[in-house]
Amino acid sequence: MSAVEDKLASMGLELPPVVPPVAAYQPAVQSGVYVYTAGQLPMVDGVLTLTGKVGDEVEPEQAKDLARTCALNALAAVKSVAGDLDRIARVVKVVGFVASATDFTGQPAVINGASELLGEVLGDKGVHARSAVGVAVLPLDAPVEVEIQVELTEA
């Protein structure tokens, strides 16, 4: 097990299996020293635990937890192409999408769930640039979707 996975275990977390694509794409691709993940939904064992709009059917704190799940799924996708999460030199960018009620403006606080997890697990390597975007709807009526870009060390 990698040091990153050991850190996850010390936090009571386990790297999940890679979430299978729900359409025609790959969960992650590597180009040079960068890995780009597809948008990761908060799937647990192949199931969305909550659906709906944040600020309506889904509470912001619930959505923050879902963003954390998305980040775990993104790390699993990175491992699927990098082979070892210890190869992460840094998280470069996080993009988070929040299916939002029309008056909900707390998207940054929701996506903090992903950002904070990456920081806890990777330390300084987890510090990144980020966008948090409110949208009308996400695939499968998911409340949150997160994608990440990471830079790898040379193999």
C-alpha cells in the first residue's frame, strides 16, 4: 500500500474501486506527467447516495460530504492510470460542479469537501487552483461532480 493510501487508512477511509463510466469516456487519462480525471460523481458501491439540488433537496453540509466522496473517487481514477498515488507531485486544479437551487450561492463551501480531503491526504501536494461552479443539473441528478488534474513525478 502507498503512503497516500496509508494516510487515507489512518483517516478511516479506503480508496474505492474506480467508478465505471456512465457514458463514452475514460475515468482518467495521462498525458505526459499530467493525469486528468473525468468528472467524478459521489458514487459509493455503484450507487448515488443522494440526488437533487443543493439548497433544496440536499443540505450544503451533505453536499460537502459528497464532494469529499467525489475526491476519493478521483484519487482512485488517478491511481488507475498512474499505478501509485505516491507518484503525485501535486494537485494542479480542481473543478467542482454543484447542482444548485436557484437561490443557492454556497458552491465554494460545498467544493471545500474535495479540497480539504486532498489537503488532508496529500499535505502541500494537495494545494491547488480551483473553480466551484453552480449548474442547473448534473448527470443522474447528482448534487455534486468533481474533476481533478494532477502532476506526477517521473516513473
